[in-house]
Amino acid sequence: MSFVDVAVVAVVAVVAPLGGHRYDNGVSATTRRAQGAASTDEGFSATVAAITSAFGDGTRRQIYLFARERHGVTASEVAEQFALHPNVARHHLDKLAAGGYLDVFVDHGGAGVGRPSKRYLSGTADTAATVPALRDDLILALLGRLLAIVDPAQAEQIAHDVGAEYGRSLASQMAPGEAPKSLRSAMQSVADALTAQGFAAHAGGARSPNAVVRDHCPFGDAAIDHPVLCAADRGLVEGLLNGLCGDGVSVQLSSRARGDEVCATVAG
């Protein structure tokens, strides 16, 4: 289930005859139409970004095919197969896991003294089914209608909580049983996970090492009409970072839907 689908289900769960609240952020209909006209191209770009992030490297494509042929692989096995340093092999595997193309689990069976091995297993779905789909207008239209009858404060809290829970779930799949990462080392993993969810994200780089910038929003016009959805973005990053780095990581959000210049999340 995609992140957008999860958000819709959560809002449906609390919708009752709640009145006719409408969140007005002052964005004109003309602006919404102009932004909407570009949304299809942006959605396509987000899909391309997700695929490129995971499979843009030729060695990584071969590693993915190698993992599909076996019942799970370790970084050591991949390193031996492709003559790579184990750290390089692990980097490729983690990229594929962050994109949702490989599942990760800790293999305790047969482990002797020392640390259990982390295995990467190809999911049962075809690759084409796991890349982010282009924006589903029907689902997003439903989400917009539901948000129109939910109190904005309640909707924002729901959006944040859904994002945080989903982020923790993703983090547990990306790094099961691992020691907490440093904040800086986790940011690229967060960007990869967001890209896989349709955000076309990238880490902030040397100038903003604790930031993740997003070039596309999978919520499309729904976020423009209902900026409370940006709280889902903030919660998603919080959940990912708390799952990867340990509890207590807070984030600050900027959003074009709320009038900021860029959509970005800064941690710490």
C-alpha cells in the first residue's frame, strides 16, 4: 500500500458527519490550475527519479538480478560474486532496500559466535509493480473531499501520526536489528525512502547535511488545497529518523503549499 493510500485510509477511519470545514490557504483557483497542469510531468519525473536512484548503476542492476535468483543474499556474498568491497556491496543493497525493491531480515539461523547476518530478499512483486505509480487522481480527489469535512487541527494531527507510523515501519524494514545510525549518515537513506514514495527527494549536501529536499509531492493538488497534508511529510521523516537513529529526533518543515520557497525537512 502506498503512502497516499495509507493517508486516505486513516482519514476515512475518522470521517463522520463532522460538518463542512474547509481549509482555505489563500491559493487562488488560477494558481491551482497552473500547478495542476505541471503535476503530470512532475509525477513522471518522480517516477523516473525513483527508478534511477535504485537502478541507475549497472552493477546495482546486476546485484538486484542476483538477489532475485536466490533466497536472500548477504553483503559478503554479493561482494564475492561481483568482486566488490563488502562496504560497497552493502551500499548497493541498502539503496535497493530503501527503494522497496529488496526486503531485509536478520538471519539468526545457524549463526555461530558473532553478529547475525543481514540478508536481502527480493519481494514477490514484479519490479514494475513496486515503482511509484503516477498520481492517482481518483484517490487524491477522494482524499480532498474527506479533508474538507474534517477539522483542520484534527486532520493535521492525523497526517503527522500516519506519516510517523509509516516512517517507522519503513525504517524497520530498511535496517532491522541494526545499531542506531548517526543523523548525518541516515539522511541519504531517508532521501532514498522518500524518493521511493514519490517525493523525488535528495539529501541537502555539504551545506545542509541534516536536510532533505523534495522536488515533487505525491499528494499533488490535494496538498495545495489542504496544506495540513504536509504534516504527513514531517511525520514520515520523523518516523524514519527515529527508527534509524533512535527516539528523540525532531524535524522542521518548509513547504511550498504553505508559502515557503522549497519543500524541505531539516532534522536536529
